[in-house]
Amino acid sequence: MTRDEFKRQLEMLQVQIFQGLVCHAVWHRLYFHEEGEAPPSIEETNRVFERFKSFFKPVRVALQDTMLLQFAKVFDTDSGAISLPNLLAAARKDNPNLAPTATTQELREISRLIKGVRATLKNKLRPLRHKRLAHTDPQPQDVSFQVSELDSLVDTMKEAFNRLSSAHNNEGWHWGLALDEVSRATTDILSILAEAENRRLAELVERKSRRPAERRRADILS
């Protein structure tokens, strides 16, 4: 592989990773409220989900499936796939040309990073991709992820990619700034919907409280 081709594939991989990370950031902010996070509260968020369930149910499925499919692509080992394992293998095969700023040991450390999530890849992500995300299996495997497993995949992707990119041309990607903006935008949308739902519920309570007084007034006038 030439340096230009390696750089081109590295840039394509960066876009692929970012697409998965964006879906993960929105999904995580919507469905996992952490202590100390900006409002709305868990109760307010749940009311929004219930009020607009016909929207948020398919959104949740779409975010999960897109996120997991992109993550599966990033770690794909199939021949010809643009992925972390394949680009790392190319860099290790032609270290002086494709990863001139990294030593053999530093490339091995990237490989160890990826091996750290091997169990999740082998037992969960790859079967899920092959049997449900990319193909419809007549007997799909029931797969569920712990949040910690997804967080580990996310951290591994970001660190392994930045190390490999730095090994190629001393460049990395500042994921945090863009992903923080995605999380803030998701929070803003939830806040707008929660405020609207709070107003709607308050108006309902107010209307109900006026009805007895209105009935008494009607009785007096009749």
C-alpha cells in the first residue's frame, strides 16, 4: 500500500468512526442521565419519551443499530475492509513507509489496545452484525451490551485511531470538542420538549381546577 492510499483510507476510517461516535453520543445523552448532568431531570425526560413515544422508539432503534454497525465496520477484519485492524496490519508490514514516526513496539501497543476489546468483538459485535445488522438471520442471536462494554469500544477506537494516525503523519483527531457539541445539542432539544410538556401538564391541572368553580357558578345562575 502506498502512503497516499494509506492516508486516504485513514481519512475514510476517521469519518466512519465519527459517524458511530455521534450516534453513541446522542444515544448516551438521551437514555443515560448521569448525576450532575444538565436538566431536564430523569422524570422530565421520561415524560417527554412517553408523550412522543411514536418518535423516540424508532429513534432509539436507529441510533443503536447505526452506532453498532459503524463500530463493527471499524473493527472489521475481512480482507479489503477499511478498518483499524487492517490499516494497523498494513502499517506493521511496512513500518518505515506507512508509520515512520512510530517504533515497532508502539505499533504493537496499538494492537494490544484492540485485543483488549476482543471478547466484546468476538462474542457480541461481530455476531450481531452478521446475524441482524447487515443480514437478517432466521434465528438471530440475542445480544445485549453493557454500557461499560460500549464505553470501552469507544475509548479504544479513539485512542487506537489517534495513535495510528500519529504514527503515519503526527496528526490526531480532537474528538471531544465535536462530541461535546452533539451532547449539548441533544440536551437542548430535550430541554425544549420538557419545558413544553411541563407547560402542557400545568395547563391541564389548571383547567381541571377551574371546572368545579365553573360548575358552582352555573348552579348559582340556573
